[in-house]
Amino acid sequence: MHDAGQSGQRWSPLVIALLAVMLIEPLYLFWGSDWARWAAHLAMGAVLLTSWRRFGLREVYLLSLCAVLAVLLWHYDPAPGATARIALDQAVFLMAFLFLISLIQEGAMTSRSVEQVGLYLSQQPGGRRYTGLYIGTNLMGVVFNLGTMSLLAPLIRRAELSGPDNALTPVRARRQYCAVLRGFAWSVVWSPTAISPLVLLTLIDGIERWRWIALGLLLSAVMLLVGWAEDRWRWRRISAAALGLAPQVPPPFPAQGLQRFTVVCIALASLTGLVMAVSGRGVPASLIVACPLVLIGWLVVQVRRDGGPVIDGVQRRLGRIATDGLPRSATAGVVLACAGFVGQAGAALLPAQEIADWIGLDEIPAWLFMLGTTLGVTLLSQFGLSPIMMSVFFGAVLGSLPSLPADPTLTALAVATGWAVSTTFSPFASGVIFLSRVSGHSGAKLTYLWNGPFTALSVLVLAGSYWLMTGGA
């Protein structure tokens, strides 16, 4: 990695466009001026124009789908301009959200405390390690939402790179990636600060939030047992003894490293809460303001630890992040932006009531309707559509109908559960995109190959759970 001053990419058009999105979108979110809104849209367009050389089939497909939906809006929507602006707002927000919360990851990748904690976690017994990571991710998700992945995934990556060169190291890393991804996925169904509930509360009337949290927390606990059992069964024959390797001796408990990492978590939580209290904005918007502030503070501590001038050292580190780290996230930002546009535009175009009448929605048993909703979110998420936007899409569609087979709370829970299932089974899920970027493993490998059996078991368990929740109706 080169110094920012030596990097030919320092002031490249792509870097400037990425920084523009990260600076302008928060201005629009907190001040709401029209010029900031249009400037954010233009900055997002600049990212598309300057990153096209990095596009693969996925990005080309999603951009083509956006173009098709834009044409359909123009021809069939009664207010195409207003609808398109709302869809663009969602797209640029998701792009900026990705770039800004990724900043925490950049600080974690160069932290000795992160390395110490990661090594300690990676060398614990498998069952204990899985449970700790799953529960930890669930709890951290209450505060950090999607930012949880930016904090925990680098822990695993650093441990993977620093671990011994034997057959167990990649297995341990894989099991940890799965535990974190599953814990993040199932925090969505109960967390009081998760994006899905906050959005669905505005789209579906009559939701009992505390009942939703209780049912979601129960489902998350059940999925912990399912995932733990699947993990233990899958790797039952893979151990140091079975491979003829000497057992690893866990390192001493990293009390200081854990303390410093906890300080980072508290700082991020505190700053996010402070921004929420002062501005009245929600967790996602407040989080993207807190992340760069926490990064700067974290870098100051790291530079002081290494010695040398603090200001110059922090500037060099920020330069490296801008020229090397951010461009690597460009295509992931494009994917989320496209998913945001597609979700909003698709919901505006769909004739929801006509489709409900055609399939006889009111005659479907409540448990089967819930299962179908969960599977519908999961299925559409396979076509390059983010589970986040599928939740918004289904919430908008179902919320527009006069009646549903299940009550509003169970309907919203089914949508959120579809988001959870999609997160472990869709390469386009936000958490998977983050994890893929950090781990170096493809989204398809993380979902279909590594989490496919767990997802199948989850669906079977959900079918029974829905039947019990609705009394078989």
C-alpha cells in the first residue's frame, strides 16, 4: 500500500466522486436543502461514470434493470418525476451509507487490539466460539445495525491472516464468518433499532412493536440452536486430533485489547446516540455521521502508539484510505444504489390490489401467507435486489392492501424474517457484500455454499413456527 502522497489515484475522478457522495448526502439528510439533494444525485452519477471499468455482469445487469424501470415509470406512473426522485434518494443514501460505515473497518484493519481479540476468538473451542459470535453480533446489532459487520468481520480476517498455516485455519475462519453473518441476519427480526422494523412501521398500520420484538427474539434464539447444531454436525470430523495436528493453546485473555475495542464500540454508540438526540434523526443517518469521527479518533490513538507526528500520521492514513480503501468499495456501493432504486420504483409500478384479487389472497391460511411472504422476499433477493429493498418493496405493497390473511404484526414479522433468510442466502445482501469485501470470499460462496444447509433448515423451522403463531389458521 502506498502513501497517499505517492499514489497516482489521490485526486482521481473516482476518489473525488466517492468523497463527494460521502460529504453531500449527510448534508441533505440533516439539512434537507434541495441543492444538496440534487448535488448528491449528481455525485452518485459521477461514481457510476468513473467506476465503470470495474463493473462486472452484476453491475451491468442492475443498471440495465434501473434503466428499464425508469422507462416504465415515465410511461405508466402518474407522477414519474416525483417517484424517480424518491427512488434516487434511496439509492444515494444506501451508497453513502456503505462508504461511510466502511470507514470503521479501515480503522479495525490496522488495530493491534483488533488483532489480539480476533486471535483470541479464533482459538476458542468451536461451539463456544460460534455461540459467542452469534450472540455478540445480535447484541451489537442493536447499536450498530449494518455497522456491526464493519466491526466484527475485520476481527476474523486479521485472525485468519495471522493464524498458523494449517488445514484448520481456513475452517475456523469459515465457521466464524458464518456465525457473524447468521447473528447479524437474525438480529433484524427483533432489534428495536433495525432498519427493517423502522421502515415497516411507516408502511403497515397497526403493528404492535413489543409483540414483534418478543416473537423475533424467540425466533433468533431458535435459530441460534439450529445454527449451532448445523455447525457442530458439519465439522464433527474436522479437529486437530482427527488431522494429526497438535492442539492449539489459546492465548492469554486480551484484557487490554478487549478494553480498547470496547472503548471504540462505546464511542461509536455514544456518538450515534448524541447525533440522534441533537438532530432527531434515526440510527442509520446518525451512524454515518459518527463513523468518520470515530475513525479519526481511532487513527489518532494508533499513530500515537506507533510514534511520530500525530497530524502527519493521521493525514497519511486518511490518504491511504481515500486512495486505496474507498475505490475497492465502489462496485459494492453501485450494487446497493441500484437495489435502492429498483425497490422503490418496483413498488410504485406494481398493481398490488389487482394481484391480490387474482391469487385470492384473503383465502390463504395465515401461516402459509407468512411463509409465502418470507420466501417471496428471499426469492426476489436472488435477482440482484437487496433484501433491504425487498423489505421496503413488500412493506409498501402489503401496506397498501385493505386486508391481509395475517394481522399486521405477524405480516411485518414475516417480511423482516424474509430479510433475515435472504441475508444468509443472497449474494446481494448488504451484510454479505460487506463480508465478501473483508474476507475475500465471493458472495455466492458465503451464501449458497457455506450457509445453504442452514438456510434450508431455517425455512423448515419457520414453517412450523408460523403455524404455531397463527394456531394453524
